[in-house]
Amino acid sequence: MISYEIHTFRAGQWKADSVFDSRDIALMEAQKIVDGGRYSSIQVLEETYDEQTNKSTVKTIFKGGRKVDDRPTAKSAARKSLAPDKRKAARPEPKQPSRRAPPPKKRTGLVLPVAILVLIAAIGMAALIGLRYYT
Amino acid sequence: MERVPEGTERTEITEEMPQGMERRLVLRLLGHWRSLCKESEYPSFFDLDPQSIPDIWKNCFVLEIFPDGSEPRFRAMGDILATSIDQSLINQPISAATRKSLPGVAISFLDEVLRKGVPISRGDEYFKDDGTKVLYRSILLPMSDDGETVSGILGAVNCREVQEG
């Protein structure tokens, strides 16, 4: 029995997307996914299952989208090989920010406008009282 | 599988079915399913509107999958599928669908879909009681109420009869 599985590369790993028993349909759908641009990389795997031996053979028959290099890099491999203690030492210590006295807070300019408003209100009140007295 | 009556001429189908309506049906439904998924792993039945896919819906059906593992049941069926069987399968368990019926053959790989959790499309053939060969292609699409756990299946099946003799 032969199956064709479409796999998409997402969140850093290959995941099964869909399965078909027709090579043409699988390739057609894979191309549609590539054209859609939703996933960065797509591949189609042909899996042949031998009932007599109970074994499967898998081969890639299509790759689309951006090239994905999911092999470990030399840097990541070296990082993994370090013991935890050494890994800690190898990592540079983050710089501590220097402690300075906080700058003095500036007074907000509210006193003057409030004083002006109070003065205007007082003048207004006086004028009203004066008008009542003389009329 | 029932034996074909003696004397029937056998026509060997060496090519796959022509790229006509049959394949486009399952792929169109798959495309619609993908559009409903958005950012989730699976779409919800709440987002499925049969009126938005009137041509496809005629060949569709819906299964409810129960979390306790009890037998899935048919919950909805399009007109073409419904008329292809003698008795309604709505609210019936999947075991009620005979193997020589379109709904019955369409769900033959349901276990695989539930195990892998991805859409699967398969095609095959079966013989009706009168010896007519029926070529079909179906697709089963996992659906979910919470976007993660499969709680239902949206399926579709299309077929072509090959008259022999």
C-alpha cells in the first residue's frame, strides 16, 4: 500500500498536513499549499508499506517553499556539549546598570494657573457684589 | 465482496479517474476546510455553513466523535448521499452504514484519520448488488469544538459508476 503524506514546516518542526493515496492529488495539493504561502516549507513523502515484511519505506518526492536547514549548527552543537556549569561561565554576565541618584522631580506648573483662576473668580465676585450694592 | 455474475465483460481501468468533478470535489472541500481553520489546528462546526458550499454539501456528511470512545454517529448528510441509501443514517451509528454504500465506503479509513488527526483522502471501488462497478473518492476532515480535540468529522464522497456487460 502506498500513501502520500504532505508535511509542512511550522514552529520549527515538520508536521503532517494531509494524506492521500494518489500521487497526482498529493502533488497538486502540495503545490497549492506552496502557492498559498502560508507555510515556509512543504514536502511530500511517499510511504510504501510491505504487508509481507511489515516494513515501510519512505522517500521524499517533492519539496517546495524555502529551504529548511533543520540540522544542528556547529554553534548549537557546541552549546549543547558544554556541561551546565561551564555553559553558565561561558555566557557573559549581563552588565548591571549603574545606580545614580534619581533626578529631582520637576514641579508641575499648576500653582500659577490656579492662582490666576482664583484671582479672576475673586474679581468676578467683587464685581457682582458691587453691582448689587449700587443698583 | 459479492461475486460478479458469470459472463460479465471485465473492463480494466488502467488510468486514474479523469481530472474532472470527482477530484475537484474533495479538493474543493479540503480548500474550504483550510479556510475555516484560520489559526486553529481544526475548524469548528460552528463556522461551517452548508449554504456557503451548496454544490459540495450535496455529497457531504457529518460524524460526531464522542470523547468516551463510543461509536461515532452520523449527524448530517447531503441530498445526493442521502438518496443513495435506502434508509436514513441520521443519528445512526456508523456500523449502520453497509460496506456497499457510499457512506459506508467513505468512512472505511476513519480510524486512520482519528489516529493521525489530519485530513485523509482515499479512492477505491466496490460492486453493487447488480454487479455495477462503482469508483469513488472520499475525504475525511477532522473538526473540533475547542480547536484542538477532534470532536467530529466532515466528510465527502463522490463516485462514478462503470457499466459492464
